[in-house]
Amino acid sequence: MATNKLIKDFFEEQFNDTSQFFLYKDKQLLNEGKYREYAEEQIGKANKAFWSVSSTLLVALWYGTTGFINYGNEPSWFNLALGVFCWISALGAIWYASKEYYTIKSSMSLFIKLLDENDDNSS
């Protein structure tokens, strides 16, 4: 179904304007036409980013919870603001990280399937 020309055109169109955001290794993989390795690399990066955000969220939730507990013991605007800010930040980070993770993972997984189908058809 997908031809090599179609795959190459897709990558050139999608990543031509955003190439300054790629790592050197990513640029090399794209220039060499190693699209499968590039997609697998992006999935690996998405996994690492997801777990790093998850561990950071635990810290934010801890500070948010202790801020609320401290507000209950000694009411001050700082303790309340710290608790609210940490919890809102944690929820926003969860939403954003999940959205990015699943977008990258699903699109790169689909792309790998297209590459597999292309390899099967060309054989």
C-alpha cells in the first residue's frame, strides 16, 4: 500500500520545518532513510519522558499534600497557595504528558506497521 516514495515524502513534509528540534541522531536516521529506527527511537524517548514526568508528579503531589496539611495546622495563604499550585500543576502535567505520550506512541506504532506492510509488499 505505502510506497517508499510516499514514506519519504511524508517525512520530508512533516519534519522539514521542525528539524531544529531534533537531536543529531534523529537527523542522521532521517537523512539515511532509516525510518523504522527513527520511529523506535521516538517511542523509546516517549517512554522515558512519560516515566520521568510520572516520578516528578509524585514529588509535586507530596508537596501539595503537605501544603494542605500545613494549612490545616497553621492557616496561612502560602500553605494554601502551595497546595493548590502543586495539585493544579500535577493535574496539568498528567494531562499533557499522557496526551503527548499516546500521540507519539500511536503514530509511531502505526508508522512501523506501514513500514512492515511496505516491506512485505515489496518482497
